[in-house]
Amino acid sequence: MGDTGELKHLPLEDMHRAAGARFGAFAGWSMPITYPAGVMKEHLHTRAAAGLFDISHMKLIAVEGPQAAAVLSRACPLDAAAMIASHARYTFFLNETAGILDDLIVTRLADTRFVVVANAGNAAADTAHLRAVARDYDCEVKPLDRVLLALQGPEAALVLASVGLDLSALAFMQGTEPRPGWFASRSGYTGEDGFEIALPPAQAGAFAQELLADSRVMWAGLAARDSLRLEAGLCLHGQDITPEIDPASAGLLWAIPRSLREKGGFIGAAALADIIAKGPREVRVGLRPEGRQPVRAGALLHDEIGNPAGHVTSGGFGPTLSAPVATGYVPPGLAAPGTRLFAEVRGSRIPVDLHPLPFTPHRYRKG
């Protein structure tokens, strides 16, 4: 998270500085990494009550017009026309070799209007990509200027209701526009129940203060967001999924209905069908290192006699488990839970056992 030049700043940066945030560079933004409570308390408070994350580095993109569904169904392995209003889907932009350019959430708000939530580092490229696809369609692609806050944890719905934003009718992966210029979805990146709320910057500070006045709510930074998503087995684009990694290898085919894989029509469909037919050369797995030493991204994996056996893409300490956790890629023949491999960490070989994902159960509100 080192500085890489001129960074963008969150609209609520002054609030974070007043709260004592420690900042770092991430995806071209100056982001709150931790607050005085520290990553362990922020993580555990989110699991027990409600953590408030400022994720305004992520981008909302409106896709509107008579052919909006056709554009999204071409750009993503998604049947956008079949989506029900207020429902959201996890999906991807793929390249022609089925590599993941970005992972996204697409929400249908009306017959001719969708909202796409894109990752920070890919926001400009995603907008350009969508506009290129939309060039031959009756459709407009419009980036939105919003603050995006994520309230995550088992108390999130009750906290929102207490400040006059009752979203309890939403189930996981549903979205709505509760106020003019606002967008809210029951979704998140922690494995917990929670909400992501986009609102005009002029209204964001007062809303955040309202939430923070509740003793159940605590600011949580990027470090806790990362440890929470890692325990939940969720992918980070740029590490666990990249333009060189396809959904089959990443274990994400559940996001693409079989009928759609067979029908095709989306960018990368032929390449993905070929990968599925032949089987991926490596697959994403969960890893539980022995002992207390975290195994970080980039560590190489070996089998018991020292043969190369893959690599780690994300790793750290899991506060909920009070133990290190990691994810990485291994050959399919070594992917069975319980398989023991060894991670190379500063000249030492740390035993790691393959573990089913997620490490902690998801607690989404299904309906």
C-alpha cells in the first residue's frame, strides 16, 4: 500500500483524520487503513455489531437506455434482461481469453436502468470498456459522483432503521433507491449481513455522523476490510483474480448459470467454454498455515518432497479464528481439502493444509 504518486482523496477525508485514521495508498487513493482501535478490534466489532467503512474509492456507473440490458449481457456473462427489478448479481468483465478484467455487482433498478459497482483501480478502465461495448447500442454509460459507505455486521439493519433508513425489506443482493440521488443494496465484502449506501457527497458527512452516534457502530478501515473478506473467502481483484485468471480457475462459475455458459454471447464466452471443457490448470483453494505465522501473497507452495505446487495470492491473520488464513492456486490434483503443502516464507517451510472456503460462515440475510 505504498505511495505511487498523486493520490485521490475521499470526500470525507477530514472526518477520518478527525477520527485518528492512519492513511495509506490503495488503488490510487489515500485510504484509511486503521483507526486508533486497531485492526483486531475493528474486525471483531464488525463481526459482533456494525463496522462502518468508507469505500468511496469504488465507482458507481449508471447504464441506462432501451438497450441497457443488451449492453450488460454482452459485456458480462449475465442475462441482464432476465433480472428482476431491485435484484443484483455478482458478475465480471472478461477479456477474449476469459481473464477477469474486473468483478462487479450489477443491480437492475428499472426496465432500462442498471447500476454497476466497480473496483477502484479499474473504475476508469471499466467505464471506457462499457462505453466501447455500448457504442453500437441505444444506451448511455454515466459514472456517478457519490460517497459510498458500507455498514456491515449483524446490527447493521437495526442501526439504519434507527436513523430513519429502514432497509429491512431487502434481502441479500437486492438494491433500491431509498431517497433522491441515493442507492442502497444489501451486500458487502465481509461475509456479514450489511448494506452499501451511495449518496450525494453533500449529504454524506451528516449521515455518517448519525451512524457513528450509535454505540453499535465503529469506523473500520481497509485493513479490517481485507481480513474480513479473507476469512469470508472473497476474492480481491489484482491478487486472487486478474486478467490472467478465469472464473473456472477462481472457483467462481457459480456466478455464471450453466445455460448462459452454453449459450454464450458475452465477451470471452468461447475461451471460457474451452477452459471448462479441458479443465483449469490450477484452482483457487483455502489454506490454513500451521502455527501463528501468516503466509502472505506471493509465497510459493511446494509438496512434501519439494516439487512446485502453486502459490499464495492472499494471506494474513484471521482475528475471528485467532489463526492465520490464506488463499492461493494449486494444480487440481492437489486441491482436495486436507492436503498438506509447504509455504516458503523467508527461507523457512511452513506447513499449510488445504481448507474449504469460506473460513468463517457467511451470515447474509437470504430472505
